[in-house]
Amino acid sequence: MGHAPAWLTSSLIYLGAAVLVVPLSRALGLGSIIGYLAAGIAIGPWGLGLVSSVQEVLHFAEFGVVLMLFLVGLELEPDRLWALRRPIFGWGSAQVLGCAAVLFLAGWLAGASWQVALVAALGLSLSSTAIALNVFGERNLLPTASGQAGFSILLFQDVAAIPILALLPLLAEGSAHEPISGAARALQAAKIVGVIAGIVFGGRLLLRPVLRWIARSNTPEIFTAAALLLVVAIAALMQFVGLSMALGAFLAGVLLAESEYRRELETDIEPFKGLLLGLFFIAVGMSIDFGVLMAQPVLMAAVVVGFLVLKFAVIYGLGMAMDVPFQQRPVFTLLLAQGGEFAFVVFQAAGPDVLPPATSSLLIGAVALSMLVSPLLLVVIDKYVLPRYSRGKSSGLEEISEQQEAKVVICGFGRYGQIVGRVLSAQGLKVTVLDHDPDTVEGLREFGFRVFYGDATRLDLLRIAGAGNAKAVVVAVDDIDQSLEIVDLVRENFPQAAIIARARNVSHLYQLRDRGVEHIEREVFESTLRSARSVLEVLGWPAHEAREQVMRFRERNLKLTAEAYPHYKDRAKLIAVAKEGRQQFQEQMAREREERQKRLGATWDRSQD
């Protein structure tokens, strides 16, 4: 028998490591990113040694970051991007230059040459776009003040990486670099301008007709291939002229943000982005050089802690200047304080003429360790820091704070929560409404509703929204798992508040009852009964009899639901109880129909035909 191809063996190793480690990491409450990093360490050169070509994997996996920025661009229309130009270039440059200046000073004072200190400072000033945007997205923070500020700074870093790489050859010591002629510089600039102009105008004029033509072929797999081809082609063009692949993909996404194919593109590319980002984090885990760590553990710890603390101080101050809400600053600061994937590129591109190999390994290891440590620090912040922040004086989220005297908190303001809120508002009652869909929040505010953006499954936001003083919490979210999570949080942390819950179905109702919720309404039960009553009336039933029969069905259904509740975890018993109850009800209704037909005679009977 022959040997399996190398790509097949590698795929087996990567997928096996991810499938085994990531669910375990999430079950322990550590998040998926730590799981991917741990999987990479386990299969890498310093773990089981199953994979050795770390750099090849890292270069391939960087395409996950490219796809992620394309999807971010799809969510950001050109008008919104133009509105962000000041934070991108203003606050973005303040972060990069501020962090680089502080880190350069620290490196120079520690005894490094000014060239080494400058390269190290510039590389370490960059942050992980992959981890930061992933966390912002998971926490529904992108539309918030911290998410917009973080996104602006990360986007500027992608732009700043270009002049940083251009600067590296000028810092080489003792090397005879040929001077670049003015003509060569002009040609390079013309290439850059031409490619960007081509992407902008081509995206405006050509992409929609091409996508429309492909969509008409009614072959979904070809549309998926076209979506990937689009991103790959633009990334290749940007790399050809020496620009950031991720920046080009982001630009393409912005140009398609107003396209009718936006959602289809998102749906097609999302799975590839997730897999490649996971592979990227695995590659980062594999790239950690534990040999350098074990040879100089004190120095490595000093570098990691030192640059994290210095960046944390600068970025926290920047967050205050940017008016990032008080409660969001710890997460915002940590996500930007860690090292970034582009630092690997900077330190490798510097070469031995600028960075000695030992220093380069030390810095690359420090960046990788910071990316490993930051998700762990995020868990610590969630458990120990944010609860204290939410109990402390708030300098942010003023709009929600204004509503803290409200006695009712509504979680979820879709078609169900809106009716509840409108009834309460009509009675002059103040309510605090949390919804995690920014489009819903923006749309309802235009109609004058007091709705606030927030994920109600987060304990700190529930506290800020005033759940600690509320008499009632209405759980009206669509998702069953989120609904149960909110109920658990409220029962554990705000026992004074009565819970009024929306049940999607009978199974959801039973799970809510298990948690002691007394006020539960099935979301379409009453409206469907009214529809059934209307059907009977259309068929010729007198209105009072139609109403009576529907009410009897309602009472019987509620009774049967209550009788079946003790057995809902035993499927066989549940089915038996339900069948027996339904049969008894049908027999009773059949007898009543016969009596009614005898009483009303043939006239009623003919109306049924």
C-alpha cells in the first residue's frame, strides 16, 4: 500500500487537532482562539512534532485574515467609511506613533541600538486584526463606540504596515544597498495608483454585472467560486504592487457593501473565513519558539510583560481621549495591546542586516506569546474586572444609564418585544430596551422608541441597564439558547425581578418552567386561535359558538400541556400522555358535534359543504 499524500496527512492533523481541542477549550470557558493556539502548540515543533513547515502554513493561513477584512468591508458602506476617515487617520496614527515612541524609548534605554529599538517598536506597536475583530464580532461590539474605535485603528495599522516595510532597508547596517532610482519609484507609485483605481472603478462598473451574469446561471457552487476568485484576485493584485492583501480585500468589500449580492457573498465566504482563521491561529501556536523561551525565560517574560504594559497604558489613555465608554475600555485596550500577525512579517522582512537572528526569534516569540496570553487575560477581565466596572461610576453608556430608574427591562425588541414595549409606554411606564441587532435599534429609534444596543446575555450590560433595580425583566429574544441564558443570569443575579418570558414552542416553555419562570406565553398560540375562530365563522358558524369552541380548545390544550410537563424528558411517556389526552378531547368534541347537528338540522349541515 502507498503512502498518503503530504497534503492529506497535514489536513488530517490540522482538522483533528482543531476538532479535539477547540470544543474542549470552549467548554472550559476559554474561547475558541485559545483552543486553536493550544492545538497549534500541541502539533507543532515543540509539541508532538507532527508539523514542521510552520512558515508555509502561516503564509497560507494569512488568507483567513484577508477574507475576514473582505467581510468587514461588506458591512461598511462607502458613506460610513468616509465618515470614519478622521478616526482612522487621526486616532489610528496616534495609536501607532504613540505606542512606537514609548516602545522605542524603552528599547533604547534597555541598551538596544537605535535601529533595533526602532524596528522592534514599529513591529510591536501593531495589533492582531484577526483576534481583535473576531472578539469584537463575537461580542456584538463592532457597532459600539469601542468597536468603531478599534476597527478604525486596526484599519490604519494595515495602511501603516506599508511605509514600515519600506523603511526597513534604510535601517540596514553595513550593507551596500543599491539606491532606488527616481524612475523606479515613479513606476512603483504608478502601479499602486493604477491598481487601487482599477479596484475602485472596476468594482463600481464591472463587479455587479459580472455577479449578475454568474447568478443567472443558477449554479450556487460557481457563485461561491466567483466570490473566492474575486478576493484572491484583488489580494494578488495588491501584493503585486507591494500593498497589504487585507487592505485590498477590505476595499473590495466596501465597494460591494451596497450590492444586492452582499448577503450571498457573506454566506458563501463565511465558512472559508472561519476555517482559515482557525488555521491561522493554529500556525501562530506552532510558531512559538519555546527554545528561545526556555533559554532566556526571564528576558522573554520581561519583553512580553513590558510591551503589553506600555501599550496598555498608551491605549487606555487613547480610549479616554476617544470617549470610549468606561465599561468597554478594558476589552478595547487589551485587544489593541497584544502583538499582531503583521509583526511576524516586519521582523522576518527586517533580515539579519537590521535584526540579529536571536533578537528576531525573541521578538517573534514575544508577539506569539502575547497573542496566546491575551485571550486568557480576556477571560480574567470578563470574570473579575467588568463586574466591578459595571458597579462603579459610569462615564459611558450614558443613554442606558439615563434609564436606570426604569422598572422594566425588555430583552429583545423584535415583533414580540415591541408590542409589550408599546403597551407599557402607552401607560406612561419607563422601560429599558436591549437589542443586539444594530439595524433594529437604528430603525426603531427613527420612530421614536427608546431602544439601546446591547447583548442581553452579558451580565455587565444587564447591570448597566438597571436590572438590579427592575421589578420585571421581559425575555423576548428569538433564540431559545439565548433566552434560557438570560433567564439563568436574571434568576441568579437579580432575584428581585419577576421574569416574563416568550416561549418559541412547547419544549422551550417546559425548559423555562424548569427554571421556575411562572409568566410564560407561547408566541403564536393566541393569534393562531383567533385565526381558527375566523375560519369557523367564514364557514358559517355563529360568532358566539366559534368563540366558545376555540376557548374550549384553548383550555384543553393548556391543560394537556400542563399534564405532559412532568414527562417531557421521557419521550415515550410524553407521546403516550399527549395521544391519550388528544383522543379524549376528540371523542368529546365529536359527541358535541353530533348534538349540534341534531339541534341545528340540515341548514347548518349544508353550510359545511
